[in-house]
Amino acid sequence: MLVVFLGSLVTRFMKLCDPDVVCWDETHFGKFASFYLKSENYFDVHPPLGKMMLASFGEMSGYNGSFSFEESGQEYGETNYCAIRGFCALLGSIVPPLIYSVVHSQISRNAGIICACLLIFDTGLITLTQFILLESPLFFFLAAVLAMHQLTRSCEIYSWFWICFMVIAGASVGCIISVKYIGVFTVLYIGFLVIEDIWRMISDNNYNLKDVAIYFGAFASFFIILPAVLYILFFVLHFRFTLNSTDADSTYSPAFQASLIGNKVTDVKNSQYLSYQNTVRFKTGNFLLHSHHLTYPDIGLNQVTGYGHRDENNKWEVERCLSTPGYGDSVIVSGDMIQLRHIATGRYLSVLPDVAGVTDLADNRVVTTETSDLNSCLQVTTSDLTHKFKKIETFQTDVVMFSLNNKCALKIGKKKLPEYGAKQLEVTCTRRHVRNPALVHFTLEHNISPVEADNVQGILPAGFFSKLYEMQIKMLVTNNALLPSEEEPSSRPWMWPVNWKGLWFALSHQHGGVYFLGNPVIFWTNLVMIFVLLAINIIQAYSQLRDRELPYKKAELYQSNWYLFGYLLHYLPFYLMGRILYFHHFYSAFIFNCMLTGGVVELLLAGCSSAMRIRGALLLVIFLSFIAFAPLAYGIPVDEDHKTYGYIKWFKWLSTWGF
């Protein structure tokens, strides 16, 4: 383990400070860590633990959160970024020895060595664990969960060591789910392992039902209750260290915002009910109904968009539709007709009969026009159509705005407009709201009456559990709404096992380039070993059916199949996801693939007289491939035209690789 750890340290800390610029998602996670150090509120789709760890690394290294992390390629200057990268590299260096210990315990030392070398010398894993990203904590807790659970199996049940390892394993489960939600796949894997432990106890005559019940109670305490408590505790700390109001406040509800120091909503008094001539903001999800001076190039009319930040372009005045009477006097009730005048431009929201600009041929385009007509008339109703003539209450009532003239409902879509629309979300009028009503629900977030006496409704700060619940929903909804776009260097799951294409972390003539790509020799070996394992299972099953001597050791094959299950559990779910995906999402599955390869090599070499020479040759090939592709992780020379040069160009084996 010590030798493996030293090898990991060397490969992770080599050229750690190069390049001395912000690389890829350091833009996000470095900025989020800075928010903690400045006690500023922010929003992100990932749970807080990994970012709080980065912040603590920065705190220990003397970083005060002052660096802006504006964009990839920004020079760090005097900022002590190397120390934060160093902590990430240290966590990443612990992963191979922990995984080695697991494979060593479950199969053999030789299998563990092969697996460890695959992890040590993969250029992609080195890249992910050298920079200020969440992957280092994620992989560290994944390895810790597997190692601690294996230690519980090697200890006498209910001994003090067993209890200690169970606590650490349960805490690691809580931590991995608190870094990234894809940690849930590791939690499921451990859950299946625990079910296997319980099944073995039930099948063992040395244990009675009381022992099984006690073990199940211990499992529930350590692997369910403890992780849940830790998950909540990390959000307690998150709210404690993000107290101050920022521009990100508009992501949250007014009650959430009211709990922040220096917020802009506590002193605002709203009218309780929606009325004509009120100034309003309509919100759905994280986005406000918005317009601006930018126009659609083909028709020259101003766009209506969804925008995530509160500004003057979110404000609309509610007017009577072409002077039509309402059911009430000035207070609007469900079923009334309104029109919305954009205050900043003085134009009227209007639904056109032609198709939307980029969203869908089935949706109508929504714009603003200088004058109002029947296309500007909207019928406002509550989301619950059984409540006719109900008043629209600020913050409380979900409303739907129908264009009766076009037979559709306003919707903030999921597709972004191109550059001419500042990449804001397109607002359309859809006819498909019956299948998914929540798409067209708007909440009245800001409702100011011109009659000062009507503005009496204040906002009470939300409590902890209200904030926790709201944040979980927004994180999940926003995560699912991260859709692929042409500008993003995304990929699809089928590309990952074959190492189809990489991703530039940094690229400049002055600072060189870092290209995130797995070591192809390791990747393709891993892929072949999956099919070899399937073939071994078929041969083993055939031999068993024919009552012949089994060609492979049952225990090692059984454990290798568990690694295959872990690989599939961490890989296949991505095929079901519609959100944007990146190559680094594969790397939890990659760790299991390396464990599988170690096990399969041992199965193939069992009883072979040349086994040590073959292992040595395999490790030599792995090391030489690392030497060949090391510049991808440690820096590629880049000329003034952003073209890479040097001996690495000889190893561009696929045309899809971008270096």
C-alpha cells in the first residue's frame, strides 16, 4: 500500500501548479469555495460538502476568497492556488491504495497491484484529481466506502473494530452523497453488498434470526440514519457559511431570501392580491418572465425570455385586456382577462400565430409589440381550475396565463436562444400543457400596487427545514434542466468506454494545454476485459452444466462479477438521463472497471507457469503508455495558432481526439 501511495503521490503532484491559469470547471468550484470564505449566498446543483472541503483547503492555505474565478484561462497571479490543488491531489492519491487494499483482500495481491497501476497511470484520472474540482473528494469517499465495508467483513461481528469500521463506512456513505448526487450509485452498490451479508447470515446455521435482526438494525443505523443525519448537518453548515445576500438570491423564494443578511425583500411590502395597474414579477422554477431590447432577427420584434436574475426587465404592469371588464372591480380573480405591459420598454407581451424561434414547431412565438390587440389578451386562471373566481394571492397561488386567441399557455422553455438572445431561455406559448401542467405554472413573486395602502404583505424568513426542502427541489429540477447545447463540449455515454474524445481543460500559447483524455491503452484493455469476463462466465456455466471440473476459481469469478455489477450500476443509468453529460461522469465506473481488470487477469493467469512474466509485461506496457500520453495531463506545447506540437502528435490514434 505504501508503494502504491508513493506512486500516486508522484503522478498527482508532478507539475501540479501548471498551468497557472483557471482550468475548466475550476471557474465554478473555485468560485463556490470563495463564496464560503466570504459568507456569501450562491446556488449550485451539487450538495455542499465537496465545495466546503475546497473552501477549508483554501482557508488552511491562507486564501481569503478574493480571487474572482471569472473564466477559464484567467491567470492566478499571486493567488495561492497550488495549495488548494495540492489538497485535491492528496485526496486523489489516497484512492489507488484504498482500492488496492479492497482488491487485495477480495482476490489477491497481484490483482490489487494490476488494478492500482491502472489507476495510478491513467492520464484522465490524474487530470481530474490535480485541479480544483469535486472529483477528488468524490473518488476518495467512494474508495473509503469500499475499503471500510471490506474491513467490516474481515472483523469479528459486533466487535469494537467492527463497530468503528461500520461507523466510518456509514459516514463515508453520507459524505459521498453530500459531494455529488451520482454518489447514490455507490450507495446502492453498498446496499446490495449489505443485502448479500444479510443473506449469508440467514443461510448460515451459526446465526439465528435474532442475530440477523441485530445486524439489520446496525445496518439501518450506520448506513441509513447516520448518512441522513450527516447530509442534513452539511446543509446546516452550508446555511451557516452563506449568510450574506448576493445576486444569486433570485434563484430562491422570497421567504428564503428574507433569511439572508442584507436581502432586498424584507423591507418590500407587497399587495396581498393581484390587481390591475400593479407592477409584478412572474416566476416559474428558477426563472423570471423577462423582456429586453434584443429582437428576433427574422421579424424584428422584441424577445420575451426566461432570466435567472432579478432586474428592471423582469417588471410588468398588469392592465385590462382592451378595456374588457373583470369579474371584480380592480382585484383580479381566476378567469379574468389581462394584458402585460413591459415597464422598461413600454411594449405589450403578445403571442404570435407563427411558430417559436428555436424551441419547437408546435409552440407559438411570444414577443412584445408597440400596441396591444387580441394576441396580447391573456386569461389568468389558478392552476386548480375548480376554484373559479378565486383571487390571485402573492407568493401563494400558482397561475396559468392562456392566450384564448391562440389556444395555448405561456411557458418558459428549456432551450436557450442563440447569441442574438443573450443565451436566455425562450418563452413560448404551448398547447401541450395538459400532459405536464407544471410547465405553465407561474408564481406571483413581486406585486406592488400604485395605492400605497394596499402594500401591506411582508415576507417572513423561512426556517431551516423549509430552506432545506426548497433547495433539494431546486437542485434536482435545475440539474435535470441542464440540457446539451452546441457550445458545450458534452459527450454521450457510448463514447466513454472507448475513450472516443477528450476535453480541453486549458489551451493557450503562453501556458500550454491540458487535454482531459483517458490513457487509451488502459481504457481499451478495460473494455476488452469486460467481454472476456462475460466469456469466462459462459465457459464456467457450461462446465458446471456438464459436471466437468470448473476451469476458473469460483470465489475470484464471483468477486469479479461484483465488480462488473458495480461498473454497470455506475455507468448504465447515464443512458436514461436527458441532461448534459461529460466524460468525467464515467470515472466512478472506470474505478470499478480497473478492479474488474485486475480480477480477470488473475482468472486468466491462474495456474500459468509464465504468469509473473505476463504480469510484468502488462505493467511495462501500462507504464510505457503513461510515458507516451503523460503530456496530456502535465502540459502540451501549444503554438500561436493554438495547435499542439511535440512527440504527443505521434500518438493521436483517433481522429476524434482534439490535440
